[in-house]
Amino acid sequence: MDAECSQLLPHVCGVLVDNRQLMTDSSCFEKLLDWFTQMLNTVSAEQLLEENQCILMLFQHVLNAGDPDPNLLSFSMRLVGMLAGHETGFKYLMMKNIVQRMFGKYIYTNELWRDASVRRAWIQGLLSMVQHKQAVFFLSESAIIEVMLNLQMDSSLFVASASNQLVAHTFLVCLKMEQENSESKEIPNWPESAQTILTFLEKSLMSGISFSVTQAIKVLTLFYKGCTDTLAAILWSRIVVAVNSLLDQKTVQSAKHLEELLLCVARFPAFSDPESDLWTLIKHALKNLNPLQSGSLALGILKLEHCPQSVNLQAMCVLLHPLDCVLKASVSCGQPGMLDELVSDPAEVDNFLSTKASCVTLLCQCLCHLHQLCHMGSLIKIPHESVLNCVVTVLQFCIGQAAGASSAGSSLCRFLIGCLRVQRSAMDTLGSLALWPLTQDSLLKIYNVLLAYLENPESDPTVLKKSLQASLKWLQVSLVSTDSEHWHCSCRFLQDVFPVLKKRMCSPSWEIRDSTLEFLALLIDSVNEKGLFQKVFRTSGVSQLVLELLKDPESYVRASAVSCLGKIVAITLLYPTLCEENWLPINTEDIASHLLDILSQDTESFPRRAAVKVFTDWLKQGHMQHFKDPKQMLSKILEVTCNDLDWEVKVNALDLADVFLDQTLAICNFSGCPYTVGLHCNNSSYAVTEAIQKCDEVGLFQFLLSSLCDCDRPVALKSCDMLCALKEKLRVGESATEYVPSELHDTDWIESILKERCVKDHKSYNGVAQDANWFTDILKKVDLVGLKTSLSKGSGHMHETPQSLLYDIKATLWSLEEHDADCY
């Protein structure tokens, strides 16, 4: 602790215990605790207490006060626990009788114990303290274990949850210490504290009281999250009978928490044997839990790295059973089902599907689980065609394209028609299924149902967006497919889709217009190399509509139109034959002018951000060279964005500047540039001058230095990073030994230089190339390293020091005239 803090701390402790003005801001106590935590990383707890007796006096004052402030008492208990978590601090505080009084009978028999915040702070203090043997012995001797266990049933859920953590932590510390003392891996003699805790939990599991069972399961789960493989096996042998008895009940209590416990146990290598009683119990759980509960457990099992094949297969059958019921209920599929063996109780599943609420919930869960598993390869042994048919059938039910084959099927029709929840889940899943192998028939079915949703005028905007996303995934898959028929099928789909897209671009819903433009931009990016796509796109007439949407009243739509138009121009410049056919309503020069107008005139930031990104993409891909005067265009972009009020526009413009800078250095063949790998490097003075001149011609340096002085920190920091890198590449300042760090300047000096230069250029500029050495002179004189350090800290770092915190607490609470303090 520095000298200033040492002088302030006694005053702060004094005002904290002053009852005339109590601390009501709990964040100050939290900050103080954080500060003490940091200090304990550098000094011992005993030394901290010895050198700052005011801390001890604070504890004694709180304990001796008849009715201490609950906030101050809570802070004191947590601080005592933190200090006593170190053996030296524990011994010192025990010697002063602080630990015994702060955590003993005095507290939990006090009137203040009724305050939930006090009980929780007591638990948090103990949690910090129980880190060594002496603390564990103290718990046993003081009968605190029983209090901890009783708090599991506390009326405050925060207290009960904190108690669970304390019980689990204490149990694990006891066993690990015992195991360290034992020569074998076994634990011949269970510590008394651990035995007490485990017996209590076993009784809770068998109590039949729902909340008691839940709390016991939660603690056991915490055990398994922190124990070793050996402890996991020993503990399981003690609780397996009680857990099994829970599953034998007609209605399984705390099923969700029981599922988490079983999955937590199953991750340990100790249970890798397929004959382990754990797997028998998990199979039992898959049969006995209701469809919602067993489906969630099945998903967790399928995500396990090591799981017996029989259990894996059973879990898969449980997960897919609801979809199997849908398949059987549909007339159009004409299939008996996809599961050879039904693991779940068919009557139970049918019961869930017989009411709308449970039917929708079960199907959404099933589809969501399938969506997650598609990326894991877990469904390799399940017939892909059948699963695809199931998902397509669900979507057909939702828009009335599937008929029921039974009374159950008729009920499904009524429940699912127009159900947005199921439509959204099924579309997400359909898009994920694109990762699977596909056949021509399946692809046709998928495209048919997607087209039906895209054409449906009643499709919800969110469902339409997911339909477009799913369509894109299947189109991308068919693009890389070795079967040419797949791509021809996709082109026929595209021919049907483009008229729909044109209608959607004219939709009164801005969300639909926006989603359509986003889809079109991504589609161009994905399949622009295909000649058939170019032909379909060229004759579609969507380009004119995209241009018109640049004037859309909604800024999000304008931004999407800008991005989409950028992609259209890119493929036009990439494939000259398209340019020759004049398939764009106006030429690319006019489009660039439109985007510059948007950048300088649009009142919303989203279109301006999109415009800068389009220019950046064109520059990266080499499309800028196709315009008449790319330098003038770049200069205009940098000039406009420099004065923009949106910081993200400026950051995007810095990305553009970075690309131009790298390309310019690459042309001059500089070392360290990403474009010059394997080429001869040329760092001569002529090359430096040439590179600097080219950058200065477009106003790049003026833009970078202005951005360095920007009031938005992300802009200034990015500019500073770029200038540091540029200074290193140009080797600026290597011989400039006349500038020592104390003589380097900051942003105020840069701003004055830029203003002088602006006035000078305005008076003397006559079209002749200007000397660009001004920039290297500035680079030599600016403290970029210091600026970067300052910018990286953020705006609040000066107000987050320990001294600032102590001054603020002292000034806030010590309001008497003789103790007035100005924290500023």
C-alpha cells in the first residue's frame, strides 16, 4: 500500500463507522473489497493488518456496536473472510477473537440475521475463508456446518444458492485434504464434516420435499463440477441408490436438475465402462422422464464425447420420436415412420401432441435439438431422407400443405397452421440440414416448400427472413455439389425465386425489404461465378429496384441497398461480358457518384457506414482502377468521412485508408507489406518519398492525423495504431536522435499544426504538387507510444485508482465542517 493510501485509510475507516451518515452506496464497498483483493496478491494478510491497525479497529467497532449498519456488517464479514482465507491472516484474526465473533453464534443468533444480505455476506465470507485446514477445523468445532446446511432451505433464493456453493466448496476441500494425507487414492476415513454434509444430502434426496430434493441435487452437481475422477467414482457409489429412487417415482421431482447432475457425472473417465451402473440409470431416466425432460437429457447425451453406443442410440430415438409421430400423421409422406424401436412411451408422446401448447413446445424443442446436432455429425446412423421429410412435413403442416392421416394428424393441422414458433424453429433446422448428403428428390421437396413460404403473402417477416437464409444455405451446397443436376435444379429454383424477390422488394414491411436485399447481396457473393446464375440475374430486372431502394424512407433498407448495389457493381466489373451487355440501368461511374452523395448527405449513419464498406471492398478487390479518377474518389471519401459525426463511419474509413496504405507500400515494394512476400525489398529514400507522395495526394496523412485527434476513442486508437505501424515501416525517426521523449508532442500540437497547414494551403495552393515531408516531420515529433498507452486505458482510468476511491468515500461521508474534503 502506498503512503497516500496508508494515510487515507484510517480516515475512511473512521467515517465508515460514523453513525451520523451511513454509506448507502454498496458499490463503494465492492470497490474496497476489490482493492483489498489486489493488495493481498502483493503483501501477506498479517502484514496488511499489522501495518493498518485501523482495519482491526473497524472490525471491533462493528462487533461491539449494539445495532451495526447491515451494509457495514456485510462488508466486514466479507473482508474478514478474505483476510482469513490466508493462513497468516486467519491466525492473526483468531488471536484477536475476530473470526470467532464474526462467524460464530454472536452473528447467527443476532437480530440482524433476519436481513438476507447479512446471511449472504456471512456465507460469502466463509466461502473466502475455507481455503486451508485451520478454517475447516474451525467450521467443525464451531457447529457452523449445521447452520450452512440449514441455509439451503432459506426463503431467499440468493442465500440458498450461496449456501449450496459454500456446502459444495467445504465438502470438496475436506475430501481433497484427506486424500492428500492418504497414500492411496481411496479415502479410508471420511472427514467428519464431509460425512455430515453427505448424510444430510442423502436424507434430503429421500425426503420427498420438492425444494429440498432440488437443493440436494444442485449441491451434488457442484460437487461433480469441482471433484477429481477418483472422488467422482467414490461419491457416485454413495448416492446412486437415492438418485435411482427419484427416477422410480411416478412424477420425477427436479427432473431438469437431475438431468444436469447425470450429464455432469457422465463426463468423468471413471464411468467409461459401458457396463457401469451410471449408464443403466441414464437409460432408466430416458424411459421414465416425460418427453420434454427426456428430450433435453437425450441432447446432452448425444453431445458427450464418450458414451456407450446403446445409450447413444436410445438417446437419438428419444430425441426424434416427436418428429416420427409427425411423419406418421401425414398422408403425403406415405411412410410408416423412421424409428425401428420406440424407446419413449408412445402414449406419453401422443398425450403431449394432443394439446396445442404442449405440442408446439415439444416440436420446437425437438427441432432446436436437431438444429444443434446437425453440426456435430451425431446423426450419421439415422436415415437422412426420413429426417428431411419430417422437417419438410412440419413446415407443410404450418401453411396447410399437408393433410392428416388420422385424428392425430387432423389435430396437428389445427395446432400448427400459422404457428410462427414452429415455423421459425423448422426453418432454422432446414437450413442446418444442408450439411447432410442430399438426393435430387430431397432437393426438389426442399425447394418446393421454401418457394411456398417465399411466395406466401401471409409469411411473417421473421419467418420470411429465415426462409431466405435456408434457401441461401441450400443454394451454396448445390454450388459445390459434384452432381451437376443439383445446380440445374437450383437454377430452376432461382428462376422462380427472382420474381418473388422483386415483389418482396416492394413490400410495405421494411423488414421484408431489408431481408430481401440482404439475401440478394449474400447470393451474389456465393454463386456469382456460375454462368447460369449470371444469366438468370441479368434477366431478372432486380438491379433497377435496388437502385430505387437507395431512396427508401427506412435507413436500414437504404444501408442494405447500398451493400447490395456494391456487390452488383463488383460482379459487373469482374465479368466484362456483363458490363458490355449494359444490364445495369446506369453506368458504374454514376453509381459511385450516388454512393458519394449518400456518404455526404444521408442523415442516418447506417447507409453512410455501408457506403464506406462498399468502397473498401472495391479497393480490396481491385475494382477502383476501373473508375475514371480513383485518386479523386478516394480523396473525396476521406475528406467527407473526416468530418462525419458517426465514429463507426470514421473507423470504416480508417479501414479503407489502411487498405490503400498497404497497396501503396506494396507497389513501392516495402518490406513488411502483405503484398510483397518473396519480393526484393526497397526501403531507399526514393521509395519512401514516392510512397509518401502518393498517400499525400489523396489526403491520407491529413485524415490519419485528424483521426488521431478525434474525440471518439476507438477512432483515435485505430489511427494511432496505423501511424505506429507506418512509422515503423517507413523507418521514420531512426536517426532523429535530437528528439528525446520529454520533447515529444501530443494531439494539441498536432491540431495546431493541421490548422496552420490548412490556412497555408488555402492561401498558397496553385495546383502544384506539395512537399510531403511535412508528415514525416510530424511523425518524428509526436509521442505515438504515449498516446497509444493513454488511449488504451480508456477515459475513466484516472478516476479508478485506490486513492480516488478513498477520497470519494471520505468526501461523501465526512460532511462535518472540520473534516470537509475536496475530492477534486
